[in-house]
Amino acid sequence: MRPWLSSLAGVAFLAGIAPAIAQTDAIALYHAKCAACHGGDRLGAIGPALLPDNLGRLGVAGAEKVIRSGRAATQMPAFGGELDDASIKALAALVYTKPATTPIWGVKEISASRVLTPAPVVDKPTFKADPLNLFVVVESGDHHVSILDGDTFTPIHRFASRFALHGGPKFTRDGRYVFFGSRDGWVSKFDLWTLRTVAEVRAGVNTRNIALSKDAKHLAVANYLPNTLVILNASDLSVEKIFDVADRKGQSSRVSAVYQAPQRDSFIAALKDVPEIWEIATNPNGEPVFGGFVHSYEKGMVEALASSQGLFALRRIEASEPLDDFFFDPDYRNLIGASRQGDHAVVVNLNTGREIANIPMPGMPHLGSGISWMRDGHRLVATPHLKEGKISVIDTADWKTLATIDTAGPGFFLRSHENSPYIWADSFLSLKNRDKIQIIDKETLKIVRVMQPAPGKTTGHVEFDRSGRHALVSVWDMDGAIIVYDATTFAEIKRLPMSKPAGKYNVYNKITFSEGTSH
């Protein structure tokens, strides 16, 4: 029996499929109908990888629908006219069955996937808009990206993207290049001046996110599958180093996310399965400073430093438990990580490598979308909760919860801007109020307005323009939109049709690490 079939029969049984159909037909059907685009090993080709880790959000029922009806604006055809329901269910069960062996994706496989398409040499953008006030809009409905003029709110360019882009593109400091990472491991480098993709490589099979070093020379890729952290040369996306991620005891771990820590000249990695935080040096001079703090370490901190030194030196910070979904204070001295238990967060001082506070946060905080601002001389941090309609506000002076703001339902994003007195919060995960946006005063911490941009439709992911005068809201629907608001009067300025705009990212706010947006 083929390795997939024993587990496939169990999935088929639970799905109500005749095991005989699943065992005798599914693999033959896959190779006849799917392998040419998705690869004989299901690791992807011109189509995405078809593995449970990559398709988690779609679900088995969603996979059946795609097989039966195809996917609009993609090369995925509809098979409903040539396959019966039992065959469609068997194929869906197959792609949600884990392979018997972990796929190998190392230097050889990554290098073989690399494609370079250099752009023409130019010394300025090929358009008239302010290149630092562009918005990059990820449209997940039909897997496209739109480039939007942030002054006139007029689309400049639209192009097809890889399947299931992660919502966190990264920009070079001059605003010229933007890097995207897709869930099935593709990293794309796009030239915003010439409006074309100039390099692509597949750095993993199931990728979580990417981060760009302070000097824009190195790109880190966090992978769930295989358990690796890949460092690419940002110029041509060639492989510089691959970390096989495991703790000191050899326990392998998925990488939840990787972040740039600009003041520290390093990458910070969150590990899903082991109680460690990794810091990887990106200092171009190869000096063992880990952000310039080496001379200010507290007594006893020698143990926390890496034994090796220089570029890509690894420092392991031991934690009391695995931590996820990091938020950093503006100088990157401290991070807040969410406990896997979902009921508290832990503050880690990166200078000392020690845990300094434990913050009760029932309802699963979403720290990755947290924001911070100054009030009465205190740095405050706010984070939504994924399972409760609450926002926690924390005072970083003592790492205590200063206030809890009740909202219309569990939210996913918070956004603000240095020039705005307000926080914009969605209720993205609410069953009844997913169409609500709450406006919160930064001084009083009170909700001053509740908006309903598209009644009955999920709205979220607010992003400000460069000046902070306008706020853009996404309507997460196949027939969705970007809605532009005056950030002071809350009047609607413009509505642009978009295909499920998962997020929009202002170049200036991202390259300056605005305190009102995620990093």
C-alpha cells in the first residue's frame, strides 16, 4: 500500500467517503488531474502546495468547492463536469492527508527554484506619484496586488501574485523594493519604481512570514515546513544560510515568525514548539554587539550571549514556555510574547535575556497587531483579543494592565498614526458585529464612534497614509473594497472596488516603523 493510503482511508471514513473509492482512485486521480500544476509530491509547481499545513484556512469543504468549481481569476479549472462527488471528496481528503515523510527543502531545492528577471536601469520611478506614499494592497480574493497612489487614491498598477500571500510585505529603506512571502514558501522581490517582479525563489514548503535586515542586504524566511529559518541575499534571493531549527536539546521546532530588530542589527525569531527565542546578528561589520547593547548587559548576562560571533551569529534566549506573536517596544529592548495557553503574555528583556513580567490576558491576545503611543510621559501598548471583545492597554513602566476596553466583538487589528489622536479597532472575528469599526480616543481610552463601513460584510485592517490625515479600511469580501476616510472627521472620501483586500501597507509608515502600525 502507498504511504498515503492508510491515513487517507481514515480521513475518507470520517468524511463519509467509501474507502474503496479513496484508496483505488484518489492517487490516480491526483496524478491525472492535479500533478501537472501542483507537483507529483504535492509540494507545488505553477500551482500551490497541496498539504494540510498550507491549506488550513480553506478546509476540506472549501477544497471540495474549489475542485468542483475552480477558482476565479486563477489557472485552477473546474472539474465538476468530469468528476463525480465521490471522486471530488476523495481528492479533497487526499490533499488534507499528511505525507508519510517530511518533505526535504534545502539549498539544492531552493536554488533550483530561483528565477531572476532584472528590471531596466532607472534612477527614478516611472510614475509621478510620491513613491513613499504608495499603498501596496494585497487582494487575496483573486491573488493579485494593487499599487495605490496615497495622495489621489488612484490605482497605478495591478499584477498577479503567488497563492496566499502573507499580509506582511517588507520594504527597503529607500522605498524602491518590496518583498512578499506566500504561505507555500515563495518569496518575490518587486521593483516599485519599474512596477515589475525582478526575482523569485521558493524558500520553504509552508512559510509563515519574512523579515528584511536593517541594511536591506539579508532576508529571513520563517518556515513551518520544513523546520528551518532561511537567510537569503536580498539582492538576488540566493541562499546565504539555513538554520535547522531546534533547541539546545535537539528538539525540532517550527518557526512561528521572524522580525527585524533595527536598533539591534538583528533578526528575532519566535519558535512554535520549544521555549527559546532566537536572535541572529545581521551587523554588516560582523561585530558581536547584538544591537549595540553588549556593554550595558547586566551582571551574569555573559551566558545569554552567543558563543559564536559575527554575521548570522545565533544567540539563544531561554524562556519558561514557548512564546508566539511578538510585540516590540520602539527601541527593541523588550518584547511581549503570547503564551500558547492563550491566557497571558510574557515580557522578555532582550538586553538581559530574562523574563521581567507576566501579564494576565484572557481571550488570546493578538500582540502582532498591537500598537504603542505616549500618554502623560508613559509608553502605552494596546492589543486586541482573538477570543473576546476586549482590548488590553498596558503601561510599559510597570507592565501592568492599565485599562480594558470592551468592544463589539473579538478583533484582529489595531491601527493608529503618530499624527492621529485615535485608535481604529475592528471586530473582525465577531459573528454578529464583524462589520463594525470602533474609534478610540488615545487620551481617554473611550470609544468615541462606531462605524459600519459595509453593513453585513467583514471589515478590518485599517492603515493610515503617510501624513496620518486619511485612514483606509478593507472590506474583506470577493466583491470588496478599500474605503478611504478622513481620519479626523470620519467622513468617507472614496471607495475603490477590490477583491477581498486582505491588507494595505503604506511605504513610508513601514520604512519608518510607525508606532501606529505593525512591524
